Amino acid sequence: MEYVLFTLLALILYLAADWILQGIERHYQHRLAQREVVFLLILAVLAIAGFTLVRSLNLA
């Protein structure tokens, strides 16, 4: 069950990071030059926060 929970969380975080990146690019009205790096940073921050939250709630 733990694997399913973390897989669903990873999918949600991936989609959230993409949505946030697209919002940033809409704000600046152009694609960022290093968009992969920005995406990875957003995803890393969300992953650390999300997985820490799940662990602290003892859901997994």
C-alpha cells in the first residue's frame, strides 16, 4: 500500500510542478531558457515537502 500512496503522490507532484512552471512562464510571457532546471527545483521542493508530510502523518 505504501508504494501505491507514494506513486500517486509522485504523479500529483509532477503535475503540480508542471502547472506551477507553466504559470511562471505565463507570467513572464515566454518560455524560460533553463526550464528543465526550474522544473526540477520545483519538483524537488514539492517532493521533499509532500513525502515529509506523508511520513509525519504516518500514512505510509
